[in-house]
Amino acid sequence: DRETGLHYNLFRYYDPVMGRFTQPDPVGLVGGINQYAYVKNPLTWIDPLGLSGDPIGSENNPFGSSRAARRDGMRQAGIPTSQQPISQSKNSSGWEYRYEVLKPGGGTIPATVQQQTMDVSHPDQPHWEAGKVKVDPRTGETRMNDYGRPKIANPKGKAYNKKCGS
């Protein structure tokens, strides 16, 4: 609206000067404690009707493709999506890609992006996990999990995707 300077978003007006909406969120507190705030991350909170309380890529609102989930997990973990992996492998749970990510001040940090299709803590919820590789502080060796993959240090990126064919 040129006269008011507000932007209409289907259910309420957004004031770009204030950086917030002028009416409360129609989903109430599901969208967060501040009902006038803009979404947490406009790149991952895609909700054209403004009715979903779950960000895209979460368990209840998975990405439509495995590729989209992998790329979002990489972004969450600070791994450039344009970077080429230094190695890749596949096991029964899916793909794993390893990276060397630049760290502030110089040098690199080992990172991994892992497809999880058989995670016992998330049955029937395929997802990708990404982050820095856990390293033993005494030996400098990469810590591995029971499936032969590097353990991922917290905080790590995690993004869910729909099962193939669903």
C-alpha cells in the first residue's frame, strides 16, 4: 500500500520500517511467543497462507525432496552448498559427504553431511544431518559411530524430507 507504506500478506499487514506485523499472528502462539514478529528465517519458513506453525524441513513439515533437505542441513551447519565434497560414500542408511570447511582466521575444519533413512530415534522420518566432525582431543582422530560414519558435533544441522514416492 503506497499510502501507508505497509505490505499486505494475505491475512495481515507488515511494516518494513518497524520490521514486524501490525496485527497478531493468525496461528496464535504456535508461531512463537511474539505474535507480531516476522518469521525466524524467511528462507526456510515457507508458508504462503500463514497458517503453519512448523518451519519447512521440520519433522511435521518435511521438504519435498532429499536434495532440498540436504542443502538446508548444510546451510544450518555453515557448509557452503556450492562446495564440492572431498569424499563420498554410501551405506544402507544413505549417502555421506565429507568436506573441509574454512574456519575463521585460516585453516580448515572437517565436516560431514549424512543421509539418515534408518535412524532408530526417528523411524520412517528420512532426514539429513550436517556439522563439524567430532575429533578426539588427545589423538586428533575422527570419532566414528557404530555405522562407520564420523560423529557429528553439536550444534548440528538437521532437515527432514518426505519419503521417496510419498
